[in-house]
Amino acid sequence: MGGVVPAPAVPGARQVLTTDLYEVSMCLGYLREGMTAEATFSLFVRELPRRRGFLVAAGLEPVLDYLSRLRVGPAEAAAFADALHRPPADLDPLTGLEFRGEVRAVPEGRVVLAGEPLLEVTAPLPQAQLAESFLLNQVSHQTAVASKAARCVLAAEGRPVIDFSLRRTQGTEAAHQMARVGALTGFAGTSNVAAATELGIRAVGTMAHSWIEAFEDEEAAFRAFARAHPGPVTFLVDTYDTERGTAAAARVLRDLGYGPGCAIRLDSGDLGGLAVRCRRILDDAGLPEVRIVASGGLDEYAVHRLVGSGAPIDVYAVGTKAGVSADAPYLDSAYKLVSFAGRPVMKLSAAKVTAPAAKQVFRGPGLRDVIGLRDEPAPPGTEPLLRTVMAGGRRTAAPDTLAAARERFQTDLAELPEEARRIQDPAAPRPGRSEALDRLTGEVRDRIRARTGTGR
């Protein structure tokens, strides 16, 4: 576990074309107007979902890989022209455009709060604009799922959690991302073999009900599985009658001399009550070391209830609800222009007001954060969260590792106030704002209102 984190294997041309059409239209317009001065865009989450007390930054690695390869060639320009129903020559100004800007970002694994920039892009305006859709897609989805995964780990209170989400996520890339951010937040493994292989994390799995149903006898099915897979095995015991299935599994394990590392899996019914009865069966058979794995529609809420009830469950496998972040499947994220050609800018739309200029987040003990201007001095006792991770269109360091991201997450989690860690009704901390940022915001707002005649 750990190793270099590779980016998803998506063809480069397809990545360049993975943008909303209006980004292309704006880029073409900027180029024709000669608007190529440096711009800064800030990517942030306006408000946390109601059931979240914190977010976990994720998705930066694929973003950096994408930006380092972002170049519009003749084929991509022709595809854009076709999408716009315009002659290919009209898109000539876009040909050769490539990302040569700077990225400052919160490293993956760090806990973040509402309104805080997860990353800021500074580059010639057309370059920074074209990247918007891809960056929002990657950071929003992976941060949402990482935050769900983190809550599953919290709910388990030290018990292993594993990822079973592959079969029901919205696409295989989403499943890969779930396996990755699960490992980042402390999951013990994944059933997704491709993700486990590519990311260097542990692959785990048991059997399906179809294995049991294919045999005339449940105990015969267990014995055949043990013959095919010598060593620690996990038997799925609830195909017919859970307690009878557990008794049959116990006979097979005892007869074969299996014990440590082996388990039974419960996948349906009253998991807490069944776990109590199955634990008794295993203990009476002299198999106290055989663990109980629970799965079947679990998320942090179900895990929290089971742990709180004292259910003797040793491992939790979370799938669908975690993989799609079912209770909060999206984030209210935005990628907004905050500076152009040395001029701080902001948006004044109702309920969507933004703050101007490039920023920094200063973190104090207990995750007491202050959002300030990029170049202002850090308040005493704080650390800046955003780091420069790309300059001149190239990474400033080797790709990050899951091990490093996981260590950052665990450090921040330990500092997070208890009310934000709660599974039920969490209360999210609110970051403050520096005097310099507030002062600049007021100045820019007044300037815009004076220029546009907008009332106060």
C-alpha cells in the first residue's frame, strides 16, 4: 500500500475534449479579443452538504496529470469546430493551446471546510478557462466520495472497512476512484482487482450466493471452495438459513483445521442479531478466532448503529451507498475567476457572491482556519494549506503517494472537533476571513457597484 498514484488511463485526446462547449466558445473569443493576460481561478465548495461536518480533499493527482498533458492539437481543434458547427479554419486560434500555468492546491487527504479554495489555477485566461469542467468533475466527485469514505472509517471505530462498490458505482472510473479514496482514508482493501493492482492496495473478496446455489448441498459448497482456495477463506453463510449456514461453515473450518484469518460473511437480515447468534455458534465450535464480516447496503449510518449496539462484527464491507455517496452525491462546488490582468474580480449574484483575488488558507490548532489573501503573512501559530504543485505547466515534485495522503488525513482528523466528526447531525466548523481579504472584498464590491450602477 502506498506507492506512486497513477492517473486514470484515459486517452489524451479524449481528456482535451472533456469540456463543456461553452468553455471552447469562451476560449476562442478570448483569443480573438487578445485577452491572454494572466488569470486566477479558484475552485471551492460553497456550502457543505447538510450531513457533513467536514470534507476530505481528493482528486488533485488526476488534475495535475491532465493539466501537464493539456494541449489542443489539429484533431481536437477539428472536433471543437464540428461541435460548434463552424468551419475548421475558424478554430485555428485554438490549435497549439497548452497549459503552461501555475497550480496551488490543498494536498490530498487534508480536511477542508466550506468556502476554502481546494485549488487555484493561475495561467493565461484561455488556458485556465478550458480546464474548468475537467477540474470540477475530478475534484468534486473524489472529494465527495472521500468524505463519505472517511465517515465510514469513523463509524467503524477502528474495525477494518473494505470497499465493495465496483458493481454499482456510476461507471468503472468512479469505482476506481472510490477504491483509491477509500485507501486514502484508511480502508483495509477493495474487491476491485484492477484498482488494487494499479494502486498497490490489498484485494479482498469472498464468494457470491451463486456459488452456494450451484451445489446441491451448502456444506459441499464450502468444502469445494476450501479445496479451490487453500488457506484462509471466508464463507457466505446466509444463502438459505444463516444459523444453519454458520454451523455448516464451522464444521468445514474445524475439519480442515482452518481458523486464524478465516471468516464468515453476513449479507442480509438483522445483521446485529445474526452476528450475536453466529458468534455463539462459532465459539461453541471452538473457533473464536474466526471473524464475522458484514455487508449488504451498509454505510456510515448502518455501521454506526451496529457498532453502537455492540454487535460482534469484526469487518465492515461498504458498497453502493458509499461508492455513490448516496446521502450527499454531489458538492456545491464552483470554479470562479478571482483575478484577471492584475485586477481582482468578484461575482455579486444573490447567494453566489465570491471573494476576489488569489487566496491562502491559514490553519491553526483544532482546524481553526482563516481564509486570507495569497501574499499576506501567515498569522502566528498557523500553517498555509495551499502549496504550489505546478509551475510552468509542470509538476513541482514527484506524484504524491497514498501513504502520504493517508497520513495527512489521519493528522487532520485527530485535530477535527468532536462535533464535526459526529455521524448523526454533525456541526461543521466555519473558517474565518482575514481583515485584508474583507477590506479588498469591500473595495472591489464598491468599485463594481459604482461602475454598473448596482444598488447596495
